[in-house]
Amino acid sequence: MKKLIDIPDEIVKPLKIMAVNNDRDLKNYIQDVLISHVKKSN
């Protein structure tokens, strides 16, 4: 499912750095983080 979300500019740069540090592109990194977060909360 595709969804558009607004991410504040001051958050995008650190997210990009985190993605690169994990050898992921930004889109897939954010997807993985969200999926992991939801799985942990269940």
C-alpha cells in the first residue's frame, strides 16, 4: 500500500544518514523501521 507522509526537513537529513549507515535507501529504511516498530508493539 502506498501512502504519502510529510517528514519535517530537520528529520530527513538524519534519516538519510541512518539509511546510508544501514546500507539501505531512504524509502526502504523507513519502511523497515516502521515495520519493526509495529512488530515490537504487538
